[in-house]
Amino acid sequence: MPQTSSAPSTVASSAPEPCALAPSAASPSSTVPNITVPRLHTSRPGRTRINFERWPAAVRSAELAHGTLVRCGPGVRLAAWPDTPATRAHVLRELLGTKLIPILISAAWVWGCAGEPGSPISCSTRGGGRPKLACARTMRVHEFHYAATDLVACDGVALPTPERTVCDLLRLEETFTVSLAVTCRLLVQRGQLSRERCQAALHAGPGRHRARALTRLAALL
């Protein structure tokens, strides 16, 4: 069982491997498809899992000043790590834990299709009730339903696919800004989606706000 690191001197500095949409068969213990995930710890004795949230604030501040750490959304990452979906998923995992998933603009940020993850972070429960939150003010928690086919796993974080994320943004955002339109176009490119596929997904999904989502999609693509 890997131990949580408490100081920079114990950190394994190897960078996460890039995430990519390449689903494989789910394991018997999970219904969420897998994609390529980063190796944030090794099996060798003495190596550690990085948990920057458990570092003392003074240590994080010092390492940020030294350039060892850099800001990454609501958290930090090693400067040696590339800014990839795997790295951003790792940052949100430390904040959300395993019972919440990033959604909407926060999921788009993980996919690299939004400049910021939003504040507060948009997330949803995965069933089984709302978990107790230590930092609820930094999150906006919804209770949406996601089928297993709507999700992929990235560094231990269940993440809505680009298709589901773009459909959610088209349906649920009250104000559809130019910035959101750009984000949706990038998600379409990321998921290699067509207008017809997005239309089919919207018709198959929740009926609430479907009409406005289809209107926005028609103007988008």
C-alpha cells in the first residue's frame, strides 16, 4: 500500500503519462471504462503517492516560490509534470475524493478544453448519497445520473466523456457565452464528434432543456 508523502524530499518526480480516449474492458470491480492513466506511484518499496493537499501550507508555498511546484487549477502540480488531462485529473482527485466526479466546465478543464475549472468546482455524486465535504464552499455539488457509458476513468477520477460534457454544457448552462461556445467546439474536436452524433446524444439524454441545447448545437456546428 503506497504511503502519502508529506514533504517534497519523498516525491517520485516521474511525470504522469498522457490520458487518451482509448476505452478497454472494465475490470470486474468497476463499471467505468478505463483510459490510459498516469503512474503516480510505483510498486517499488519506499516510493510514495503524491498528495499535495496534505503538505503543510508553508511547505507548498516554499516549493511554489522555488519553482518546484506550479499552480494547476484549484491545486498544484510538479513543474516537471506536463499540463495534461492526467495531471489535471490528479489535482481534482485530491480535492473531490472518490465519491464525486467533475462535471460541466470543470470536466471540460480536465479535458484541456477550458482555461479554468471554474470556481466553485462543478461536481456530481456517483450515487449512494451526498458525501460529507471538508471544503464544501469550493464545490457546487449536483446529483446527476451518469450511465457507465457516459464515463471514463482518468487517474482514479471518473470523468464524463467529451460527448457527455458537451451535451451537459449545451443543456444546462443558463447563459451560453462565447467562451462556452469555444469550449464546446474544442470538446467536439477532442471527442471527434459530429453534429449528428451530438444530436443523437441529446435526444437520447434527459429531456430537460433539450430544445435549447439543440438550438445551441445548430449554431455551434
